[in-house]
Amino acid sequence: MTNTEKIANAKKRIDELERLIKYWNNSDHDETKIVNFTRNIDKKVA
């Protein structure tokens, strides 16, 4: 993975975190909201 790709991925994560922060800040004034995140769990055999 090149440095350019790493930077692009980091920017995507930062943007997602900023959207979550804005959502959480807005939900302080509303009723409690539930955010469902999908989790991918890989079963690995030792």
C-alpha cells in the first residue's frame, strides 16, 4: 500500500468520525437514538 493510499484511507476514516461526532452532538437534543453497526467476525481456527 502506497503512502497516497494510506492517506486516502485515513481521510475516509476521519470523515466518518466527523459525521458520527456531528450525529452524536445533534442527538443530545433529541431522544436517545440507537445506531446499529454491522460487525464482521471472522472465525479463525488456531
